[in-house]
Amino acid sequence: MKNVQIIPLGGLGEIGKNMTVIRYENDLFIIDAGVAFPDGDMLGVDVVIPDFDYVRKNQDKIRALIVTHGHEDHIGAIPHFLKEFDVPVYTTKLTAALIRNKLKNVKGATMKQLHFIDETSKIPFGKCEVSFFGLNHSIPDAVGVVVTTPIGSIVHTGDFKIDYTPIDNHFIDFQRLGEIGKNGVLALLSDSTNAEKTGVSLSEKTVGENLETVIHKSKGRVVVATFASSLHRVQNLINVATKLNKKVIAFGRSMENNIKIASKLGYLKVEPGVIVPNKDIKKIPEHKQLILTTGAQGEMTAGLYRMASGDHGHVELGEGDTVIFSSSPIPGNEKSVGLLINMLLKKKVKVINKGDIHTSGHGNQEEQKLLLSILRPTYFIPVHGEYRMLLKHAELAETIGIEKENIFLSEIGDVIEINEKEAKIKEKVQAGSILVDGSGLGDVNISIMRDRKRLSTHGVAVIHALVEGQQVRVNIVLKGIVGKYEKTSLNRAIAEKISEKIKEGKHLGKAKKELYEDFGDIIHKEIKRKPMIVFMFNVKKQEKKK
């Protein structure tokens, strides 16, 4: 019996790292390839990407990589993906430009087969067809995807909200959505990020009006920290600057790049002279400056933190300045944002981080229910969010009449198989996270993470032994360890253990594993820590007696 398989490789039970496979027979379509950002205990990890193992095993079946929009959690893993897989990429012009910018310094990653699409595009792939529909999000050119197969259509929303007064006048085509629903939706995968929030999300237009009020009341220099990828917010701020006769100065590499790319392609409307190069900031009176910067999440390397710490080459904040946080802290970043706000307040900077000066790019419950009501899928798979969000979205689907047994709260790697009669989770494929060290030295495996955690918690013990016959001299150096210890007795105990192995006739190299365990016990007894042990030895040959 013919079937469609839906395999989430990311974006379930987590924020970010979105990647989904839709497969019909030998046609395999990949939707998005994003990153997640590391937790605080992922020492030395820069980004987290999906495990490509399933894709790797089926790469001869890949027909396309389809990208819904240009946010990092949907495009961030593409440079890693394209280093390994030379496949056609289908996406909108702005998203393609943002991906190309990411590929500039990535050796071996290129979009050789790039195809531009828009919300009216329809592309045949053998027995399947891929088409698109436009939705609102916090970045222009966001699209949902329809994969039409001989047994029915699979719809993936990407990230979305329903904004009835969009700042770019790009209104959702409800007629198109109605047609998709009328033709029948076999399965819907839909954004669950704001499933816990009641009502409807705030319109970006309202946020712009509120920002204008706040900025108008500010007498000195105004700094707005927001996400560089929130281009509708950036457009709002450019509009406010134009109306209030201020100049926009952008700081932060991603902010500068995104403004440059979006302006060049016409996605940002900017009157001549409104944006001033940041090197010319000193020429602009402070009360005329509207500074857009990265760092709304408290990142120590971003523009706002450097301004607050006095380590910024162009801006040092002080009394009379106003800093507006036009963003919400990502879960886990609350502490770093709080520390940054305290730094600003100590400088007598006015900080505004409350009020309707930010809105999400994700729809609330009423928007999610509206989309479900229009599309009326037979099967529903909530995606993009932590488990509690997926669960709430599933409950919302039940309220609009989708049968509970037709709703799948799946996990990463689950193979959801749908045929003309039923749907079920058939099996599980290898899936999960690959930790990437941005040094370029490769992926970070579990053993490396274990070593890093041990180093951070217990420190390191470097043991050097000089062996001459039956005589053993030891020097131990402990780093990253607080506490008093008797070095002489520690050296003696370790030397005795080494001597025991020698007397037993064991080769020190082959006995290293046993020695590591013995050393660990000795050190733990002395200092109540289990440091990483580095053991080196030199065997000095004894001179033969004449």
C-alpha cells in the first residue's frame, strides 16, 4: 500500500534546529535546516545542528531542500548541510540572499542549484508537486509549503502569525488557504511556539506606534536592541526615524549585513540619507541618533554589551541616553539580560524593556485555531516548540474537531507513516543533535563534552613520572582546584603505585588504564575531587656497570 512518511529531524521538544523530511516512495523532500543555540553547560559549543544520518543514508532520494524563511533556526545548519549534500535549494529571494551571506566563509559549501520561488510557485517532482503559500512572520518572504502526493497533501506552515495590519502590506491570502483546505489536507505540521498564549498576537503596526511614542519622548540619544533578523521591526524603526527626523546608525555585523541585504533587494524601504554609516556617528548630534544594535539577549560579544561596558569603539552610553529592549528574552537568557540591564542602570541610562514595544513572530492560540479551521487536516502534527507547547497545540486541535487519535505528539526521529486508511508511528530512525565547535576543528562528540564538564568541575592533574630501574620520582601539578593538599605525600603515594606495577613486571604504557584508576582514588582521598588526569612518564635506561 502506498504511503507518505513524515520524519521530524529537529524542532520537536526544543526551540530551534528545525528540520523535517517528507517522503513519498523514492521522492524525499527536506524542509528547513536550522540551528539551536547551546545551553550553558555545553562548554565550547557554538551551535547545535540536526543529525543528518537519515538523510545521508537516503541522499540518492533527495529531490529538494525547501527553506521557509531566513531565521537562524531554519537556515543556520544549511552551510553544514551543503558541505555534504549537493542538492537543489528552493526558497524566496531574501532567504536565498541571507543563506548566500552565510556561505561566504564556509569552505566547501555552495548553493550550486538555487531556485527562487514565491507563494504562487508550483514545482512538479515526478509523482509529487510542491507549492507554497504566504504567511506573516517577523521577517519578509516567509512561506508555508504544500507537498502534494498521490494519496494526499502534506502542509508545513513554517513559522507564522496572522497579522491583519502587516507593516509591509503583505496580507495573508485566505482564499489560497481556503483552496488548500477545500482540496483536502492529509496532514498538517504547524508552528506551536505560542500555543500557550491566549488571544491573538500583537500587530507589528501597533508595536511601531508604541515605539514612536517612546522614542519621541526621549530627549537624548536612543539605542534600540532587537534581533537583526526581525526585519519588520527594523523597518518600523526606520519609519519612526524618518518621521522624527532622526538618523539611523546600525551596529553589529548581523544587523549591518541584514539591513544591507534587505535594502538592496527592496525589502526595506529607506529614504536617502536616513541610514548613516556607523563610522560617521560623531557627525550626528546625539539627540538625532537612533542606534540599532544587536545584543538584546545580553550576549557579551554583541554591540549593546560593549556599549554598556565602555568597550565600544563608537558609542559609550551615559546619563541622558535611552536604551529600548524591543525583544523578549529567549528562555535561558533571562540572567544575562538582567545583568546587562543592571550595567546600563549603573551608568544612569534610562532602560525601557516593558510595554507593547515588542511582538512575537508566532501566532497565539486564536491564530493557530483559525489556521486549523481553514485547513481542516485529517492528521495533525504540532511542531516547533517545547513539549508543553506541542501538547497545548494538540489540545487546541481537538477543540476545533480533529480526532484525538489523529493527532501525533511525536519525537525527533519518529517515522509517521500515513496511507489511505490510517496513520501510525512506524519506527524510529537515528536523530538528535550534533554539537559544533566553531573553531573549525570538527563536531563535538559526547566524550569531548564529558571531558569539558569534568575539567570545569574538577580541574586537571598533570602527573609526570621519571622511572629509573626500580626508582620512581613523581611530580604532580593540580590546576583549577581549590583546597590544601600535601604535595609530598601525594607524590609519594603515586610513585608507590607506579613502583608496584613495575615490580609486577607490567609495561607502564599498557598499565595506564589501571594507573589512571589508582591515581584517581589517591587524589580523591586527598582533595575530594576527581580531576582529569594527564599521565606522562620517562623511562631512563640505567648505565651498565663496567
